Amino acid sequence: MARLERDPVIEAYKKDVDRSLLRENLRRSVEERFRNLMNLQRAAAELRRAGREARRRP
């Protein structure tokens, strides 16, 4: 079997990836992952709204 060469760019980024978070997320069901994603999207939308409102104030 041929051995794949490691991409130096990917290797450089891998050191900054918290794999424990990936493993934790993969233990969840698909439904739980979607629910977490929707909660994150709601929070991001609220932050954007609050930022727009703060910029409008003198």
C-alpha cells in the first residue's frame, strides 16, 4: 500500500486544533449537533444585532 505524503500546510495547522473538542462533538447525535449549531447561530445573530444597535447610539 502506498504511503501518503504529509502536507506541510496541514501539519502546521494541526498543532492549533483542539482534537478533544472534535471528539466531544462526534459523541453527540446528529440532532444534538444541529441543535448546538442553531443555538450558536442564534447567539451570533444576537451579537450582530447588539453591535448594530450600539453603533447607532451617539
